[in-house]
Amino acid sequence: MTLLRARNLVKEFDVAGTAGLVKPARRFTAVDHVSFELHAGQTLALVGGSGSGKSTTARLAARLVDVTSGTVHLDGQDITALQGGDLLEVRRQVQMVFQDPFSSLNPRHTVERIVTAPLRYQKRPVPGGVRTVARSLMERVSLNPDHSDRYPAQFSGGQAQRIGIARALAVGPRVLVCDEAVSALDVSVQAQIINLLRGLQAEEGFGCLFIAHDLAVVRQIATNVAVMTGGQVVESGSRDAVFDSPQHEYTRRLLAAVPRIRPEWEAARLRNAGRVREPQ
Amino acid sequence: MTLLQAKGLTVTFGATNVVDGIDFEVRPGGTLGIVGESGSGKSMTSLAIMGLLPSSATRAGSIDFAGTELTKVTERQMRAIRGDRIAMVFQDPLSSLNPYYTVGTQIAEAYRSHRSGVSRKAARAAAIEAMDRVHIKDAGKRVDDYPHQFSGGMRQRVMIAMALSTEPELIIADEPTTALDVTVQAQILDLLAEVRRDTGAALILITHDLAVVSEVADDLIVMRHGRVVETGTAEQIFSDPQAPYTQALLDAVPRIDDSIGDLRPVPGGPA
């Protein structure tokens, strides 16, 4: 059963400053007939360069931005035009984690208030009280629950991103949209957050829409990949199919451009460390 | 034979040493990679060389650049070196370029400020030549364009053209490709390599990206918390890292050609 299905998504924006008194503004097509399917327990990565439309696509699918045309189905229900209470229900099912953990957390709110905010907005009963829920959310993302009365500035970037993930998990979403969620993090912290997301997904079975420009990260976390450029999906498929035998010219160029640690050095290092990685 | 040698270089803010007594050297025409995560002190190291530290910072130790002790020179002498014999390329080309002037004006200004008596016309010709050298097509026309008329990658080419215009002996590039798309990043890295080959300039490449540094650097220092945890040739460090931190860092890097089980996070850092 498809969890999230996008069909022919199109998003046009007015180009600023091109509208005259009677002349309509020039239109820019950011997303151009994009379709995809996301299943429960899967991670679909949308990859591409800047301006490829990957973030806008994710925002359309999460109903943060309204489509120009096309449809979004969640569990078979058309959510493309829902409003009010019905849209609130969609918000319960679809949550987001953003790139910059600090600018997406209110600096004046305690962690407890931040991670339980979605429950408050949803006007949902909080079993056992806010404190208990906040503590259990913090434990799930491996933060010290005793720090629930601290403010975002008292945490490191990686910890702040864990808070953002805890907040997204508060309402038990079935779809998690991660927009460059690990891009701003140091490599050592990035590894922890990738492992955390993988672990949580294995436990909770949510589907994940993962937007990233870093293909090496995508290789570690995605089950499926859609490659975007110029607002269109030029190639999609299972992760290993796309990475190991890319069909589209753009995908090949993208993969070839990724800097790599020289394979001979890499092999020597694993030999020297007494660890030999099995060939794929 | 060294072009630049730092000994016991220390940068202090208040009571904190953000760079804590580090040693390194750059060979003429060589490439030194300085790698580290945020807060490792790698950018402060480059600002210390350039004499561009914020006024709240103090610098100690020695930096010998081709026989000149940079910690002892006057600001006036430093201005003659900075931008001329040592040039710098920053991460974000948009914020390093003045939006009100054409790129040609800015390259020419940088050039003329170090070449007294050069006419505007000659400086403009030098700017066009520098833009040509970094493969900006139609340099003769684009010299009159403003920064916003260039893409991110093209702006970084402009910055490199500006750095090159005075034929520096050393170029310091601080995260020069971090803000760029991966295909553009590859082009800029190729360009930097080509520039080094053609002009014989040495390069200090500061980056958090181990894969980038492995493609570019001859020598490497790995920094953490203001200290050098490991130093050696790139080949030594990548194929046989000695410091536990370097080993952990290399384990934590996601690999594009390989999907492994859990990545191994670096122990001891912030979570």
C-alpha cells in the first residue's frame, strides 16, 4: 500500500518584479510534473543540485506549499486541497525536520515546550502530562531527559537536530520529511544523526522523504532515489540501481563529480587497520 | 626549503586558545590541506597568517613567510603582502564581492592596489586576462558585469581570478567549494589544481571535507580543538592514520561507492 503518492506535481512561482499593471508576471516553473510513490518503512531520497526543485517538491508533498496542479494522496486519500481541520489531520501524519536546527527551534522556548508543541497545536490529549511525554521523546533521540528545561542555545548543533527530530516524532507521524537534515552538521555528528534516523525508522516504520544534495549521505540512508534537475525527475529507482548503474546522463555527471577518497588509500587504510571490507 | 613555516602558532580569545601552539609548513608550489570539524581552529589559523584576526584575538608564535616574520611586520608592510604575495579565496563569493561594482572593476582595483603606476587601462587588461585564465567565457564582455549576473561557481572563478591577478606565491582557500553544487565543486577544484600547475603558487586548502582534501592536497594537518592531532603526507594520513581521532573521522565519512552498516561516530565529541 502506497503511503504517499504524488502525481504530476507542478509548482509555478511569479518572478518578482516582472508584473506590470495589466501584464501578468512571468512564471517560473520550479517543479515540473513530478510523480513519486513512498511506501511505509522506505526512505526516498530526492537529490539534485541547487535550484533543481527538490525542496519545493517535498514541501508540496507535505502540503506546506499549495500545488499549481497535480495531486498528493496520503493513504489513498486525496489531500491536495484539504483545509482547516482536515489539513490538521494531515499535519499529524506528515512531519518535517529542517536543515538548520537552531533557526527551526524557538530560542525562547524550553526543549520540553518545543518537542510537545505539535501535540498542543493538534489539541491532543497528552497522556501522563507534558513532562513525561517530553522525557520519553528525548530518550528516543538519545538526549538526556533531565535537560528538558534547557533552551536550544544550550545544545550543540547535533543535539539541536535531535530536538528537531524529537519534535517531529511527537505526533507519531507516518511520513517524515527531512529537508537537508544532516547537511549543516560536522561529519562525526552527521554519522550519529544518520544512525539515529535509521534506527527510529526501523522501530517506527515511518516513510521518509529525504532531501539532500550530498550523494554519499544518500547512499547511506536511502532505499530509493529520485534524481532531479530543472524541476523534473530525470531518473528514479532503487538506491543501488541508481548508484551502480545510472541511466541518465545527468545522474552520471552528478555521481562522477562527487569527490572520493582515493580507493587505493582507502584499501590500504582498511588493510593497515586489520579490517578488510568485503567487496560488494 | 619552505615557503611558509608556522611554529607554536597560537590564537587566543580571552582565556581560550582557539589555536593552540601549532606547527606546520608549506613547500613552494605544494598544497597543504588543513582539515578539521567546526571549532577546530582551522579558519582562525588562516586568518592568523593573513593578519586578519578580529581585534579581540591575540596572536603568538611565529609565521615565517619566505624569510619575513609575519608576526613582526607592521600593518603597512602586511598590506603589501596580503592580496599580493599571499592571496585568499573565501567560502562565500557573493559576500566577498561588492554588489555595486562590476567584477572587472574589483579585480582591477585589487591589482592596482599592489602595482603602483599601473594605468586603469592596463589593470582592466590584467583583469580580463585573469578572467580568461579561470575560463570565464567572453571575459572581454563579462568584465563589465556585476556579481549578481554570475552564478555561484562563476563568482568563485572571479574570486580566484582576483587572487591570481597579482601572481601570488601562496593562495589560501578557506572552504572554497563548500557553498557550491557538487558538479561545480569539481570544476573549481580542477581549476585550483590547474592554477597551481601553471603559476607554481602554493596552496593552503582549508576544509571540513576529507574527500575534497584527498583529491587536492600533498600534505595534511588534521586539527581538533585548536591542536594538530596528526600531520603527514596525504597518502600517509589517508592510508595509515595514526591518531585515534583521524581514524574515527575517516570511519565517519559516508562513502558514495559503498553502503555500510552503521557509520561509526567519532567518540568524545559533542553529541
